[in-house]
Amino acid sequence: MNNEPLHLSKALASFDALWSPRIVERVNDYDVRIAKVEGEHVWHVHDDTDEFFLVLDGELRISLRESAGERTVVLPKGAVFTVPRGTEHKPHSPSGAAILLFEPTGTPTVGDRHDEVPDHVDVTTGHALSM
């Protein structure tokens, strides 16, 4: 990656696609990705890795299917949350959000197991940031 500072606001301004993360940095074997989101993602599971979320702007909701039942966490701007590996989850944002994700390089956006992927969700392991 680049050995110069990167302003996330400029990086976010460089693309419009929703649910289509851009890789802004690599830390050891992990990607730091940013994404713009609005509407619903897809129920999915990452079998072998946790998934870290930081809300940069807006509000993100993550529905979780856990042994105790289904619940939804609400993440306002500045909040962080980690979905534990093996937990079925579905991110969604009724009013839109900008998020930062931290996950192992090569992790697919729809996990290892998922529901049918709608057209508005990009199935990717992250795109290179082009500014």
C-alpha cells in the first residue's frame, strides 16, 4: 500500500458504489476496507474470522442470529462492533452510512455461507482504491 497519510473523507469521495468496499490499507494479513452502504446487505456467516465494523458517518444496524435468538445492534457514527466468527448476520442502513471494516485479506463480503445475493450487493474481497 501507500506509505503516505490517507484522508478517509477523500477516499470515500472517490467512489459512489454501495456495498462495494475499497481497500485503503493492509495491516499484516488484514485489509482495512471502507464502504458506503444503504439499504440491506444479505444474511451471511464468516466461518473462520470475526468481522470488525467502525461507523464513520450515518448509522449502521447489524441483525444477528445468535443461540439466544435474533437481535439487532444499532451503531451510530463513531461506534464499533465486532461480529464473532460463525455468527449469522445482516448489515443494513435505512438512511445510509460510511463504514470501515477490518478483516483478513481475501475475506469475501458475503462470507462463507449466505442467502441469495441481491444485485445491489457486490460479491468481492475488496477493490483497490483508485483516487
